[in-house]
Amino acid sequence: MRALKWALALILLATIGHAADTPVLPNYAEVRPGVTLSFPRDHGAHPEFRTEWWYITGWLDTEDGRSVGFQVTFFRTRTSTDQRNDSAFAPKQILFAHAALSDPQTGHLLHDQRIAREGFGLAQASMADMDVTLNDWTLKRDANGRMTTHAGGKDFALDLGFTPTQPVMLEGEEGYSRKGPLPAQASHYYSLPHLLVSGTVTRNGRKAAVKGTAWLDREWSSAYLAPGAVGWDWAGFNFDDGGALMAFRIRDAQGQALWAGGSYRDAKGALTHLAPGDVAFAPVRRWHSPRTGTDYPVEQNLSVRLGPATKEWRIAPLFDDQELDSRAGGGPVYWEGAARVHGGRGYLELTGYFKPLKM
Amino acid sequence: MAADMCGLSGVATRWMIAGEWRAHPARVILAALAIAVGVALGFAVHLINASALNEFSRAVRTVNGDADFQVHARTPLGFEEALYPKLARTPGIAAASPVVELPASIDGKVPLTLLGIDPFRAGLVTPNLMGRPVAAETTQTAAPPSATDNALGETSIFLSQAALLALNKKPGDEIQVSAAGQTLAFTIAGTLPGVAEGQRLAVVDIATAQWRLNRLGRLQRVDLKFVEGADEPRVRNALAALLPRDAEIVNETTQERRTDALSRAYRVNLDMVALMALLTGGFLAFSAQALSVARRRSQFALLRVLGVQRRALLFQVLVEGAVVGGIGAALGLGAGLFLAQGALSFLGGDLGGGYFSGTRPQLIFAPGAALSFFGLGLLAALIGSVLPARQAAQAQPAIALKDAGDAADPRRAPGWRIALALLLAGAVCAFLPAIGGLPLFGYISVAFLLAGGVGAMPLLARVLLTPLQHVTFGVSGHLASKHLWGAPSQAAIALCGIVASTSLMIAMAVMVWSFRNSVDSWLVQILPADIYLRVEGDDYNAFAPDVQQRMATVPGLQSIHFRKVTPLRLSPDQPPITLLAEDIDPANPSALLPLIGSSRPIPDGAIPVWLSEPATWLYPYRAGDYMDLPLSGASGSTRVFVAGIWRDYGRQQGTVAMASPDYVRLTGDRLRSDAAISLKPGADSASLPDAMRAVMPPSLAGRVSFVPSRDLRKLSLQIFDRSFAVTYLLEAIAILVGLAGVAATFSAQTLARTKEFGMLRHIGVLKRQIVGMLAAEGALLGSVGVVAGIGLGIAISQVLIHVINPQSFHWTMETRLPFVLFATVAVALVAASAGTALIAGRRALSGDAIRAVREDW
């Protein structure tokens, strides 16, 4: 579950027709349980659904032994554009993407973004396999399953390859992931944890070779958010022993969990599905952003019930200031940062703390 | 002390100048004023032009946004959108923003440019075209606002502040947008804060524009941004290789060249007319200085006898000229600024020329130009002083001491070689071609003719007055003609100012009169129908096919012909040519087009076009040639055959006329911009407009005006007169300066002859007879001036008509002479000369004769 996801629905709001004729709105496909995901088809786009993303986060180790975090995300959204609009520019599908680099030496995030309406080959997402193009940014999967991406801009550029070391991890019930009390509030969701990363990071015109581990989240849905939700906390960790954990909670205006969930796959590959009652986030320390005045619970205790036992992890950020302010490009303010737990590394995402995310 | 024994001290110089001016203030003031008028006119015209041009390019820049450069369609029909991704992917291009651009009208009353943009692309290339949605931001959006329904909404429109003001609307209001023959409802979603003040612009989503306004598959332009540090010429070359025939690369330089070319000839011509006024001022300064020197011959001779060197005298006179010129030029700058401000607010930036409609430019002060016009004024005064100064320096002191009269020997025929050489040079220059589209040699020719004409004055005066030597008109007449015959250089000095201003004024008048008559008879030819339909705001897509059909069924019509008038960019250096598609019968094109010569037989299968006269000046095509039109339509070939040339005073940048069916075949475009209606005999023309409007969509009906051809002719001539308003004004000023020159010259000469009058009184000539003599002298001189001025004026007018006009405006006309004006000018000049001579004479004779003679010390 990722930052921009819910708000994407914004774009989809039906335009109130002033013209005498009523617009022909798109019929969004519904997320249903019991749909078997098949690959490589489901690595590709699902344009009949309202929103979709390819979300990669991870840790990179530089040659001089330092660790930095990174994020590369491609979003696709199907808008409420009148289906009769025959223009090749008709914004029926919009692609946008964020990339960020978390370097403790920099002390804050470097980030960049792209947005375009699909068309003319300048912005497109294949339905056959993972193959997304957005201006000069790309994300592709080759026949061997290795993925490559190019993203970045003026401040930095990422040219990274991702080699899977584990099978696909289906979230929720065989890839049907509930997001709210209603069955329709759900997404198709799978992850690829423990991706082996190699590639380069370019900064100030200098290319540096990096290696590391990353996590891919893939989700698509048409109806997502429960009414009353203002934001969410999400965490995904690759453990050193080969285990993987994903957990999230959706918060209301009082900060209470409206819904929660996740999954844990141990080193042997045994998968545990986490119900709303199995996941609890408890803030330990807040960081106050001097720029936006927002307080983020950057250090949290994450409790997960695994069968009879409850495991607890202390989530600690790589550094505090990993706030991403994309207002200049019209996006939201949120916190998206590299974080550690005992025996593992991953990412923590905190949304809706600056202002409620609009649906 | 700055000067030694051989020179004049600074104090002496000052003292002598001040003394002379105290004695004859009017002459100094007039000379300064003549310079001031020239400088003021030149400076004002320059300021107005610069301000107007700046305003115009601001408007062009507004519509274009702040892109580095753009690929622009050559016609409003646009180019294939498939070009856009190719441009976007070209190495060196950072971002490409596709744009649909078309003329629109809001609520059937406010015309403006409508742009369809992709905000995601425009945000990177032309951020000043981005709309700011007016919406309460209580929550944060997780996607860029440009991605929200506000910007992408199919009924959202963003308006510039000026457009909102003109409509008296605010964000949230609903408006009707008419464009490309459609009318659609939009909601004002917000403003365009990046658009310059005063510019009317509307922005919608590109997909909406393409889909709802029937513009699918086509773009008018792609705005482009270079990668930082890109090799720009190389990128441009790479792009040029991709372009289809109906697109071209445009950047600020070519855009400015176009803007400049649009009105350059008009502006340069105004500048030239203003410089001519300055030249006249120079002549007047010359005559004033020459007279002042002549009067002080004995004074200067005395100074020479006292040991002052020639150089010092030369310097003295030049300093006088410089002071007069400096004062005049400074006055002129102030007056010019004032004049420019007034003209901008009353006439507009094009001085009524019709080049920059709808803008009220801000006056921009130009220090550089101010300096150069000051210099020109000073120079005119100095040059005007050089000859008199040399004369003062070279006079033999012994003779000059005794004699204050004309130094020339009356028995020697005046020189003619220099004058003839100047006139010949003028004639040769008239046959040289334009330089950079400007008739520079034409103006040099005018200057030579003027100088030659003035130089020939002594001879001409002698030739014209010789027959009068043997005719007796009584004492006064005889004395007058003898005096003038005997003092030819004095006569010439008096004449040169008159002749210069009269001939220029006559030349302009002949040209304008010829032009007006040619336009009038052309209007009769070009407007054969009864009623013409015009749509406000240059909407060349006003009439959709279904509307055309309905209009044709209105009762009372004999025929209705729809026309398409649309810009076509043939060359990146030239403003767009006009493409005119109307119901021309290829077998009989002269029914609609005033052809020059005949139309050629059309080869089998060729598409005929008829070029207007200006088009043949601007482009290398002649009747019988083939040319390629940058159109891309259903059929592949756009090669057309130039079947003939026609006269068109309406569009200075050239027109290609073609038959409507050929146009549709080439472009598929069936939208039309205006219409001509012929009524059945006896049909009621009064009820026609209502019947017509009833079958039009309301948004169009409100913008259509029905103009009877007779009114249209009247209107056209009014526009013509307005565009020459400044010319008329300059003419009037030239006449006034000329008359003032006459008055100054005569009063000066008369005052200088006090001794002569005293002598005449002594030998028994009556006061009345002397006054009569002076009046006769004035009338004679005036007549010589009139004959010379009109003759020279007609000669110069031929340069204007056959050289300057075709070279700058690309049209020809037949000479017509305004005899009424000639007569008026002749009478006015003769009367003014006689009158001022008379008045000056009375003043000169008011003292007693004895004292006058005693002055001969």
C-alpha cells in the first residue's frame, strides 16, 4: 500500500457535465477474491482498473561501505475521461513516477518526478509484462525475470538492475488484499522481496557502482479507501535470514487504525497471512519537520501476531529527515524512509500526517 | 582668454551672437523651430514605432509562451500529430509540449486566442501558459493538481485576467466558447497568472480541444525546450530533417523578424517622411543663417580689417548654427515625446496604419534614439550654416565693407552643373533596387532630387524672370523684377526653403491621391456582391458546412458565396501570406479578381492559383510558374500553377487565391470565414440580416455583421484615410513650416534693404510704390517657388509611386494629379509671400528716409 495510491482516485472523480450530453464514463474492473494471478502477464499493466503501481524501495551499499536508501515508483491511473473522446491526447490513462535517494550524508531526500498522459509511445505501460516508459524514465523486466530501471534527473540518477532471489509473495488471500471493512475495498497485491540490486547511482555527474537489496510491491485496484481514513503507516522488511515482512495500518482522524493487515514469510518460505487484529503500530519517537511543521512517528514498535506468539520489532529510521515534499510538483507531503529492524532492513512509509490525504 | 589676437575671444563671440539675436530674435527662433519640428517628428515617429513593435511582440510572445523555440504549422489547419513524439524523442530536446491553437470567441462577443495544451508537458516548457485553479485547498491532494479534474476537465477553461475583465466574469462562471464552427459550454476553472497584463488568452485541455472542436489528429505547434547545454544549431538541424512540408521551426529571432517585416516598410517610410521634415528644417536653417550672414557682411568685413582671421569668422558662424540647432533639437526632443504620447493614446501604436490592432502600447523612452535625433538636428543646422559661414569668411573685406548687397555679378549666368549632377544622380538612384526590402535608394533619390531642385533655383529664377525684364507693370513691378533678376542668389536663398517644403508636400499629396483613387476603383471591382458578411475577431472557421447550407436556403438570395481567408506561412522570414479560397471560375477568374493582364490557360490537371501583386514582389513566383503550397491534405500533391496576377491593396503581405473546390480537395477543410450575398432583384435587403441570423447558431449570429458593399467601400476608404492620417498631419506641418520660412525670409531680406528703400525714397519713389514693389517681389518669388515646387514635387511623387511604394508595400498605382490642391497651394503660397513681404515692407518703411540713407556710413 503506497503513498499516492489512494489519492489517485482524485483524478478519477467524474467531471460534472455542463454540456447537454452526459459524458460516457469508464467502467472500472472490480477487485474480486479468487482470481489467480499469472506471470509474466500480471507483471504488466491492468488498464481496466482505476489505479496501479510498481513500487520499488531498498537499501544500497556504496563501494566506500556506506548505506543509502532509494525509492522508484511508477503509478498508472485510469481517469474518468469521457470514453467517447477520440483524441490521441485523451487522458484516459495517466502515468506518473517518483524517485528518491536517502543519503544520511545529504541529511534529506533528493527526489524527482515525472507525469504524462499515456500515448504516442512517450508514456506507456505494457499489458504483457513489466515494461513501463514515462518520458526518459523506464522500468522493464527481461525474459529471465531481471528488472532494470532508469530514473532521476538534475540532482541524481538511478540506473539499477533487480534480480529476484525468491518466488513471488502473494499478499492477502492469494493476492486479494482487503483494505477496509467492505469486501470491495481491496486490491490485487503481490510483492517480490529480497531483490538483489546492482547498478549505479549518479550524483554531481559522477557514477558510483552500488549493490544492495530491494522490495517490489505491485498493486492494482478500483475501489480502495474506507470513508474516514486520513492516511496510513506501511512497512516492508527483508530479514538477513531470508524472511520477509509486510505490515500496514490505515488511520482515521484520531490516529486509530481503521484497518490493518500484512504478511510474513519465514526463511523456509512458510507464509503467514496477517488479519487486522494481528498487526499493531505503536509510535516511540516523533520527528518534527522544520519545513512543514509536521510530526512524524519515525520510530515505532511493530507488533505482529504469528500463530500463538507475538513478535515485536523496533523500527528505526536510517536518519530522521526523510520527508518528501512534492507540493512543488503538485503532489503530497509524506515521509518515505529507509529503516532498520533487528536483523533486517527495509522501508517505512507515513502518510496523512501533514494534512489528511484527499480522496 | 581662449583665443589669441587672430581669433575672437569667447566673450566677443558670445557678445556678437547675443547682439545679433537680440536684434533679430524672430529669425533665430524660426530657425530653431524649423529644426525642432523636424527632430520632434522624427523622434515621435521613432518612439511610437518602437513602443508599438514592443507591444506587438509582447502579444506574440504571450500566445507562444516562453518556450525556447517551437515547431509551428504553416497553416491554421496544423500538421499531423505523429510529428510530436518524433520531436519529443530527438536528442537534445528536454521537453516537448503539443499545442492546438485557434481563434475563438467567448459569449459571442470577446474574440481571443484559444490554446489546447497538455498541462503535464506545458508545465515543463511554457509554464506561463499554465492555469491556476481557483479551488479551496483544505486537504492535500496526492497527485499534481494539474492531474485533477480541474485541469483535465472536459468543460474547464482557464482565462487570462484581461479576458475575464473583458467578459466581466469570474472563476466558476459558465461561458460559451465558439471556435472552429462549434459552440461549447465551459466553466471558468481559474486564471492564467503567467500571461502578461492586457493579453486575452484562453487555455483548455488539448484532448478537449481536439475532440470537441473537430481538430482530431492535428496540432498547430509543438513548443520545445532544449536540454541544458545542448548544441542548439545541431538539434535544430536534426529537427528540421523531421519536419513535413506543412511545419516549420520558429524561434524568437524568426518570430521577431516576422513581426518586424510585417510593418517595417510602413515604419521606415514614416521615419523617412520625418527625416524629410528635418531636411526641410535644415534648409530653413540655411536660409536664416545665409540671410543673417548677408546682413552682417560689413560687420564681418570690419572684423577682418581689425585682424580677425577667416577661420575665426567661420567658427563664429558655425557656433551660431550649432547653438540654434542645439536649442531646436532639444525643443524637438521634448515636443517629440509629447507628440508620441498623444499619438499613442489617440491613434494607437500603428498611427492608424492597421498593423497592430487592439493594443494600446506603453510609451518606451529610447535614450539612444533621442541622442541620434538630437545629433541629426544639430547636424542639419550645422550643414545649413557651412555655406553662409564660408561665404562670410571668403568675402573681400574692402568690397564687403562698402556694399551690403548681393555680392554676385548680375551679368554672370548662375551655375547649373552641380544642380544638374544632383538631379541626374537622383534619377539614377530611382532605378536601383530595394535593399533588404527597404527602398533606401528611393529615398536617396528623393534627397538628390530635392537638393538638385534647390540648387537649380538661381538658374530657374533667372530663366523664369528673364521674360519679365521686357514687360512693364508700372514702377513697382519693374523694380521688383529687376531686383530679383539682379540678385539671383538672394532670391535662391529665399526660395530654397519654400521649394523644399512645397515639393515634398506636393509629392506626398500626389502619391496619396493616386493611391486613394486606385484603391477606390479597385474596391468597385473587388466588391461585386450586394452584401458582405463579416465575423468579428478574425475567426476563419466561423461558418460550418451545415450553417452554410441553411444560410443558402434563406429566401431572397440570388446567390451566396462563402470564402475562406486563412494565413499561410510560406517563408520563415516573412509574415504569413493570405490563402483565399472562393468560388472562382477558373475559366473566368476576372469575375472576382481584378487581374493585371490576363489569366493564362491552365494546363490539364493543374490546380490554378492567382497571386496578388504583393505576393509576386515577396516571393519568386510569376504567372506561368508552378509553386508548392505547404498544405497537407487528402491528396498528396500540393503543386499549383500560377495562372495570373491580380491587384490587391487589402493584404500587403500577399495573397494566394484559389477555387474553393480545389482548396477542399487539398485540405479537406470546409469551414469558411466570410460570405458575399447577391440579392434577387426587388428582394428586401432590410429583413435579410434577421432571416440569416435566424438560421445561424446564436453564438455566431451575435458576431456576424452584414455590410452593404457601398458601406464597405466607404469603410475601406475611411480606413485608408485613417492610415494616412499621420501623412496628412506631416503634410500640414510641412506646409506651415514652408510658409513660416517664406515669412521669415522676406522679413529678413526686407529689413536688410532699409538703405535701398531710403535711396529709392530720395529719388522720388513713393512709399506706396515701394510697398507695391515688395508685394510684387513676394508674389513673383512665390510664383517661382510654386512652379518649381510643384514641378519638383511631381517628379518626386513619381519616385514615391513607382519606386518607394512598390518596393516597400508591393503595390502599384496609376498617377492622378490633385489639381485642386495644386491651385490651393499655389494661391496660398503666392498670397503668403506677397503678404509677408508687404508687412515686412511697411515695417521697414516706418522709419524716416533720411536716417535710412545715413546708415550708409
